[in-house]
Amino acid sequence: MDISDSHIPIPQDTNIPKSLKIAFPENFTVSNLVRWASNTLQQVNGIDFPRLDAEIILSHLLSCKRIDLYLHPDKPVDETIAIRYKDAIQKRTRRVPLQYIKNCANFMSLDFYVDERVLIPRPETELLVEEVIKLSQTMSKEHEIVIADIGVGSGNIAVTLAKNIDNARILAIDISSDALAVANINARRYEVQDKITFLCGDTFKPLEGHEFELKIDFIVSNPPYISSGEFDTLQNEVRDYEPYVALVCGQDGLQMFKRIIASATTWLKPGGYVIFEVGNGQAQKVAQLFENTGYFKKANFIEDYQHIQRIVIAKKEETFGQNCH
């Protein structure tokens, strides 16, 4: 659309400091918009790849691939899209994460709806999901595999497991009703809502009175594991926009692990698994928490892409009260 035909007001840069203001192009083409956005983002501390961010956002709004921006640099962009692009770039100058701007995060090749009600899924969590899928393949196909996901967030763990394990029954628990609303969106997107029961409450409380004692095959969780002292050191995108309750738990970051482990044996079948994602330097401490109960075999670990012990796997003894090393 030619700008002279427009009756749509162009938003003002009220949220960008004067030093960052760069004239918005009058001619809305792909190359002009990307150049404007790149130059704008280049002046913001902490945005490491301004050109990449500019291209990702525009390709998202145009529903095209990034390569298409290079193949058609002079392609006109509809003014409505250009105005949305300007707004999105303004958000990025305030360090709003790309995933919240796009309302989309990729996890195990699936696109999940996300907003500021939920934590953005991370690649490391894929290791947890892959381990559950692998272990589930050793179990009987004749019975449901019951999985409790504590702290469901966007539903990335629950939905991916439901899609990949045919006989799964997922109990998806979160203390935040807002998070469960987002998880519901994603379950419906991938048509697995019939395999997932969403429950609002604190850890295992929503299961009480529903006869799940000693019937759960897997307890999985990517709980808040950042210590309160570490919070201020986090990247701006994380500290300022992702939900605090999904990030931070206690002075040592271990409180949720302690609480889940303390109650896990009530719900977990003999031979069942607890699988956690943990923070840097926490794996051995969490393994010790399992060992202290006397109900679990020696924990195993999976390293992430930075060779950090990121996933802790503990199998419940077939007979109670014995340590097996």
C-alpha cells in the first residue's frame, strides 16, 4: 500500500530514547525496513545480532523464510505489516525476548505459543523429553504410561510427550492458572488435549484423593532452580520478562527439588522414574537428595551441549528402603 493512501496513524517512538531514534522509512520495502530495524537495534546494548533479530521478526510477520528477504529485497510491504514491524522492533529495543514478540518458541521441531505468562522453552529441556520417550519404549504397550509433569508452563514437555508416546496419560500440574491456559492452547494446537489432564495446584496437591498413589511411571519437572541471589545477574530478557515464579526458588535454588523428592515415593510406582532438569552445579546435590531417601537407585546424569550435567534421572527401587549402588 502506498503511504499516501493510508489513513492508519504511524505510531511514534515514545519508548525509544532520542539517541536511538532513526527515521522510519517512507518507502516500505523489505530492504528498507530491515535496514532501519538493524540500525535501530544496533544501538541497543545487549542485542548481539541486530540484523538477525530484524530479519527474524520481519519474516515472521510476512509468514516467509528469512532467505525470502534476500531473494526479494525490493518487495513492497503492506503498511499494516510495516506498522506492526515498527511496534515489534520497539519492543525488542526494550529487550523483550524474540519469542514473546513472535508468540512462538520452537521445541523439538514443534512451534509452541508463548507469552509472558510462561517460561520460554529451552533446548536443554529437549534432553529430558528424549530420555522419557526412550525409557517409555522399554515399558509395556498394554497399559497407560502415567506421567506427572510438575510445573507444566507452556506445556512443551507434556504436549511433546503426549505426541510421542501413544499410551501416555499426562497429569500436567502448575500452580499458575495463567500458565495452564497457555498449555491448553498448545495441547489443542497439536490435538493431544484428550491425553492430558491439566491440574492447578502446588506440586502433588491436585492428585490427592484421585487414587494415583503408587501408579505414576514418570515424575518429570523443569522446576524453578535459580537462587534468589542469582536473579539480578540474569540476562535482561530473562530477568525483566520471564515469570519470576518459574525461575527462582529459595536461597539455594534447590527448594522445589527437595519438595518433589520428599513426596515422590507416595506417587511413584516401584521401578518408576523421577527426571529433573537442573541448574549448573546442582546435579550432584540433587542426586544426594535422592540417595538420602533410601528409596532410589544411584542417580544418572545427562550432559547438555555445554557439557553441564543438566538432566538427573533417578529410578525408584523395586523394594522399598534399600539403597542400590
